[in-house]
Amino acid sequence: MPSATGNKRVKGVSVFRPFIFGSEAQPFDPEKRPANAPPDHTHQWRIFVKGVNDEDISYWLKKVQFKLHETYAQAVRTIETPPFEVVETGWGEFEIQIKLYFLPESGEKPQTLWHSLKLHPYGPDAEGMKERREVVVSQNYEEVIFNEPVEPGKGKNAKMNGRTAEIPLGDSPKNPYSRATEGKELDRMAEATKTVEQMIKEEKEKLIEREKYLAELRETEGVPASTKKR
């Protein structure tokens, strides 16, 4: 089927585009509290959708709609140009609906994601992070798959079919998602699989030994008392 732009689709081909979505939050500095923040608000936070390495993803992402808690004025925020983010203040944690709208030539329907806004740190050093007013980061790696993309052309169509947004080879301070990380995770999974297989093998051997022992007991019980070994 032709695309909305008239370009032909590449049959049997799927193109994936990785991205990150999530939030960052930080308690107010008592000496630098935002002037427009309501009295009960305690944090400034940011909800975002961005490239894995902060690269421009507007060549496949047309706009993002963020649905905040109903207590916010204009709870639904639609961002049509990068950066795809909303910056706000607040005091409580809640779930945010994120709706992704793709370029018409992709032929893909909007995709809905959910993210739980995190204002407070968790873990063994949570209290220390609170005292230092450190930024609380909560983000997720995700991929969009475009099935049968349009043939490469000029401008955004060309990028849509290119490899400009694939997972990077190595980690960076701002990006923990990479092919190196993926490789390490696969290695850990392989080691875990070997450990489980070894445990299963040992349990099978123990089971065989127990069955042999029970079989010997049954044979011994079936022999008349006068013939049993003493």
C-alpha cells in the first residue's frame, strides 16, 4: 500500500528507532525557590522524550502529548518541536501518560506510554541524596519499530530509513544504553543460564541416586528375613 506521501513501501523490512523517556526532579533550593511556584510545591521536575544520545529525533517523531495530573492547569500539553519535554513544579508523585505521534509517511498509529513521576530518591543513600538535594532521574529505554518504511528519498524520508539513531556502540556519562551494555547483559544472561543448567544437572544426578537407593530398599524388603544379609 502506498504511503500518505505517495512513496512506495519497502516490503519485508522493519526499521527500529531507539529513544529514552522519563523524568528528572530536584527539591527546591530554599534560597532560590521559583517565584511562580505554589506555596505547597517542593520540587521542580521535567518529563521528556529524547534521543538515546540527545540527538534530534524529530525526523521520525512529529509531536508528543503529555497528560499530567488533573490538578494542573492545562493538564494536557502537546509539544510539537524539540525538545519534547514539559517542565513543571509540584509536591506529589503521579503517573503521566505520554502519547507519541509519528510523521505521516511512517504510516504508524500513535503509541501510548506511561511513566511514574519520581520526586524522591530510593535506595541505601536515599537520605543522603535528599540532604544534598540531588537530581532524581527515572528513565526508560524504548524502541519504535516502523514496518515496511517508505523508500529513501530526500530530507526526513531519507533519515527515516537511515541508521542515524541506532543504539550507540559505547556508553557515555549521559547515556547508559548502548550495544556494549547490551552485550554485557547478554553475557550475564549466558552465565546465569550456565549456572542454572549446572544446578539442574546436579539435581538430576541426586534424583537418580535417590531412586537407586529407594529401589535397593524395595528389593531388600521383598526378600524373606532368613535370607537377608546380616
